[in-house]
Amino acid sequence: MLSSRTAFRRTFTTSASLLKSLKIGLIPGDGIGREVIPAGKAILENLPKDLDLQFEFVNLDAGFELFQKTGTALPDKTVEVLKNECDGALFGAVSSPTTKVAGYSSPIVALRKKLGLYANVRPVKSVEGIGRPVDMVIVRENTEDLYIKEEKTYKAEDGTKVAEAIKRITETATTRIAKVAYDIALQRQAIRDASPNLKSLHSKPSVTVTHKSNVLSQSDGLFRETCRNVYDANHEEYAGIDYKEQIVDSMVYRMFREPEIFDVVVAPNLYGDILSDGAAALVGSLGVVPSANVGDSFAIGEPCHGSAPDIEGKGISNPVATIRSTALMLEFMGYPKAAAKIYEAVDANLSEDKIKTPDLGGSSTTQEVIDDIIRRF
């Protein structure tokens, strides 16, 4: 689906060439996270034997429900086990409250910071013959912007409340995420060039830098300027890439009007979050869109959907996003053949358009979808 290992190959390939037994951390989190993370585990356990991969798993705690019980949303033990024992991880969902809760902050945001997972990579790809043609990757900077959560509320002179939040953009983080986006664009094109029979919406790689520098001239202006500088400073390497820019509101409009024109999109944290969730509507449901939180030596697969309390416990959660996120995790870990097997099985299930959960207009259960995908191995 992604074929973007180039950006992280130096670290992941070393471990991939030596390891055949992989330890995966399982973090269900809240809500339907507890129903879909077992799907990722089942997929790994049932991969074809000729891939010569074995897995062991460790269950780890995190989430808002855990915070309500213990006062801690992300235990130190979870972080320590991921850092010291695991080769990769899967994260389910989190039920972050929409109102302020004293002492609580999102565990997945904290994990991204503690593990150095500076890139959130979200492929959005349609299945041939179903819906509008889409084949884009949204690369979201994962560590700063408004998500640094430096906020305050105070009283104005007239006694009314004022809330403020800091939006932080740094040249260092933007340089890093821009390189990831350009490398992904090059690798996607390399796959297209090497596969003449592969149908593609794109004949040439492109990266669209998304910002709002017409209003936020300092913060978004720095993001835009740095992305451009990285492109210009590495012109020999990136010369084959079409460099493009879009103001974020125009980006939303064009993404829904003509999604087929976008190849790789790079954005600050907030815009990337909004764009990637919105793009899920182009392919039917958040339940089919995967993501990976990626750093230099670790990756956490994470479905794009939330904890979905309205369907929790009904056995109808769509496991496809988690299954694809499992493949994406493997891809960044350096196991493209295993990832490809998963992608092919999922695409076959979606193309057949029979065994599907209610969010896609079907009546199948979570387990029935899992079983159908596994049998296609």
C-alpha cells in the first residue's frame, strides 16, 4: 500500500535481516480498540509459513478508561516494555474526553513523544471498481503544532474567560518530516516504475505542502519555508518530484473535488489530523484507513478510527483499518513480503464486496471479516 521503506531503511533493515521472531506490543486502549487489536494479532499468527516469521505478543495498558481507574493514562511500564522489549506495536483507540479532565492527557500523543515517533503516515487508497479513485499518502508531523498542549485559561478585565494555546513549529521537526514526505514520494514512484502492469493514478511523484501561511505567517510560514528549503537544498535527489503547495482550506476543497491528483501530502500536526480523517470519507469509512506512527527505529500501527462507544461490544467493528495498520507496521519494520500478503488479502475482501461490516453497508461481524481475510492467504 505504501512502499515507503526507503525513508527508514537504514535502521529497520538491520533488525529485519537478523530477526525472525518478533515481539509485538498490543495496546487495545478504549472502546472498540479491544475488539480490533485481536484482529491484528490473528493476522500475524496466521501469515503463510513460507514467510518464516514468528511472533510473540505482550499486552500493554493505556487509555482514558485506565486513567479513570488508576489516575494514569500511560503507565511507565508500557513505555519501558515498548522501548526495551518490543520490535513493533499496535495501538487500538482512545476515548479522549472533549472537556477538560484534570491530570489527563492523550496516551497516544504521549507515546509519540516518548518513543520519538515523529511521523504519522496515513495511506488512503481506493479499491479498483469501488468508489472514487484515490491513491494518496498523508504525512503528518507528529510531535508539535497545537498538540504540544501548552494551554491556559484566564480571566479578562471584564471577568470573562479567555483560553489560549501555543502553536509551535520548529525548523528541526519540519525538516525531518519534509524529508520523510519526499522519500515516500520517490519510493512510491520507484514501485510504479518497477511494475509496468501496476495501474496507477500517478505518472510522476508529487508532494503537496499544506499550510495556512497567508494568515499564520510566522508558524505556518516557517513550515512552508522549511519544506521548500529542504526540497531546494536536495534538488539533485528530489528533482523528479513535483513540488506543490496548498492553503489548507483550499486543500480540503480540492481533496474532495479531485482526490486523484494528490500523491503525497505533508502537513503540520493539526491539519494532517483533519485531512487524513476527512480523506477516509473518500474510501467509504474510517474503518478501512490505516496509519503508522514512525520514528527512526520503531513503528506503531494505529487504525484511524476512534473508540466508537456507540458500537462497542456489538461485535460489528470494522477490523480492516487495524489489519492494514498491521501490514503498515510490518512494512516499516522491513518485511514487505508479509505486508503485501496482508494488503492483497484485504483488497480481495473489499473487491468482492460481500463480507463487510455495517459501516460499509454490510451485515457481517468483526470475526467474519477477520476469518474471510485470513482464508485468502
